[in-house]
Amino acid sequence: MLLFRSEEGVRAWCAARGREPGAMLSLDEAWRAAVAWFGDALDPAFRGHTPEDTARRFAAAGFYGAFWEA
């Protein structure tokens, strides 16, 4: 994960390296994704997430599509 000030910064960084931009998230979106992923990790009963559970958690946080279901 890389942090940039703007989408233009992402595009310039990618262009300079011959890469296509990937998923871009705001800090708020990154926080929601982190909470969806790590929110219960400190629970003593935590045993990891199945791929289906992970996709369900991200969808509940507002993230959809192939990137979030992989």
C-alpha cells in the first residue's frame, strides 16, 4: 500500500514506472477496510476469516467488486 496526496499523484507515479493504477481509497475508506479486516482479530476466539466471510465483511463496509472478492 502506498499513500498519495491525490489521484493525480497516483497516476504520475504509475506513469513514471509503466504501471496501471490499481484500487484507490481515501483515508476514510482505508480505515473502514481495516476495521472490516482486523476488527475482531484481538478476540481470543478469532481463527481467521474464510474467503466468503472476508467478501461479506468488505461488502458490509461498502466495498464491492472482483478486487474485494479475491
